Amino acid sequence: MTNVTLAVPEDLHEIMQKHKEIRWSEVARQAMWEKARKMEIMDKLLAKSGLTEEDALEIGRKIKQGIAKRHGLAK
């Protein structure tokens, strides 16, 4: 198994120190697995997509504009 070193904010470190009964490396490992699985699903979905990155960015801009307009924040 490969070792990974993480930097955490001081306030998080203080909480972790208060709860030494928790296996924090296991918590981190599970969170990373969960994110990696989601990324694998996304990769599989995108592999079948004909959208380019530019297309996706344009769709994102249109969605943001629609949300801003709905909430009266459009310029």
C-alpha cells in the first residue's frame, strides 16, 4: 500500500486530536474511494458523450445565467 501525506487546517487537526479513537486514515481512505468511484462513473458516462469541453462549459454558463435570472441576479 502506498502512503499519502495530507495537510489539514489547524482547527481540523485539533478536532482530530480530541478524537484519537477514530482511525482517521481509514476515514480518509473511505472518502477517497467514494470520490474515485464517482469519478470512474463520470469517466464512463463522458466516454460515450459527443460533447466537447467547450460545449459543456457553454451549457454551464447558460444554466448559471438561467439561475441568476430566476433569482433576479442577472445583469
